[in-house]
Amino acid sequence: MSIKNKVDFAVIFTVKNANPNGDPLNGNRPRIDYDGYGEVSDVCIKRKIRNVWMYNGHDIFVQSNDIKVDEYRSLAERKKESLGAYKTVEELRELSCQKWLDVRSFGQLFAFKGDSLSLGIRGPVSIHTAVSVNPIDVSSMQITKSVNSEDKKGGKASDTMGMKHRVDYGVYVFYGSISPQLAEKTGFDEEDAKALKEALVNLFYSDASSARPEGSMEVRNVYWWEHNSKAGQYSSAKVHRSLNIKANVKDIKNFDEVEIFVENLEGLNVEIIEGM
């Protein structure tokens, strides 16, 4: 049975000497807005959630090539080989939502070349772009590679120059919601909501890379508001605004330099979970 009540949530995480989400149109520098605030796209956050779900044994449709757990080389092939026969878009919706947790959570567009049926599914889980509390400082360093990538007769190893970018320190926050109305259409239930909450707490599990060394990205707190009705006692905007994050200094270098206060909303309790 799908979830009955609306849910709002928020996640605060820190970045230290890491690139949380490089911008390919800007030399893979950490994403920032025009005012200097750091950003991590909602697509990047959903990718990390999907990865945690995969590690936890859930069936996921949009798998990352570097950690995929099946033999399929494309989304079209995964859909074709996994769902079997269906004749209507209603059957396609039902089968895909039953099969894949990310489809019944985030939705999915099924429109592939050669398909006679196409379908767009709206998911109940919406996630905002993460934004830093203060403007961030981005440091860059030059790196070199001193080996040949290919064999060359009589060739000597010649240095190849490159750049690596990182956020020195940043405190980021993102918000999200779960819609019971859309959950009814995809079958997103209480167990799925529990899986989402666990993924948020463990967002950076096995996410380490050269750009994000182990321990450089850390979930500090997850805030989880469960309303008592489908529509919710308050709007998502008001609930998200009840989380107040204030920096005590201009340049944050430590999480202790940030004050966090959750405004009380009558009749709506918040569950606060510390990151792992």
C-alpha cells in the first residue's frame, strides 16, 4: 500500500577539500552560482541515492556504468529484457514501477527508438539542488602525468599537464518532499520511504573517488517531517523554511561555526537523524 501522508525532508552535509559536483562546461570546477554559492545538482544527488539503493540490494533502472549489477548495456536493453511482454502503457507503468525502486520514486521517461509505446511516469519524490550556506572558496592545483599512455618507438615519457579543483570547506543543504497523491500512482510505499531515509543518511557510502576522497563528504543531519494527512498541515515551502542555518563567520572552516535551529510548527514533529 502506498504512503498515506505527505513527507518533507532536508539534508545538511559538509565538503572538505573535495569536488562535490564538477561542472563539465567549466573545466569540471565545483558548481557555483553567480553569487559564489556552491551547488550540487538534484541529478547528482539522485545518482548517489540510486547507488546506495543498489548496494542495499534494490532493483534500480538507471544504473551507473561503473557499478552496474547486471549485464545490460543500455536502458532500452534493460527495459526490454527485464519487463517481458506488455501491450498497453498501463501495463508498462505497472510493471516498471513494481520492478524498479528508482522508477516508482523519481519517475522515468520510457521513450526509446523502435518502441511502439512510450510513457512518462511522474515520481512522488522530488529533490532540490543543494546549495551552500555561505559562498565557497575553490582551490585549483596543477597536476602532471609522467608516463606514455600508448607505446611509441623510441619515445620518452613526456609530462601531460592538467588541473584539479576542490572546495576548501563548505556546508550544503538540500530539501525534498514525498507526494502521497503521486505515490498512489507508482506504488511507492512505507518500505520505500524507509529505504529513502536510510539512503539519505548514508548518501556518500562508497562514493569515494579522486575528486572526493573517502571522508571528505559527510552527511551531518537528516530532517524528516511526516504530516498527518495527504495534503499536509503546512506547505513544503513553510516546512523547509522552518530549518534555519546561520553561519557565525564569513568563511566557514568548521561545522561548529554554523548554528542550526528548527522552528516549531504546531502539530508537526521533526525526526532528526545524525549522519553515519
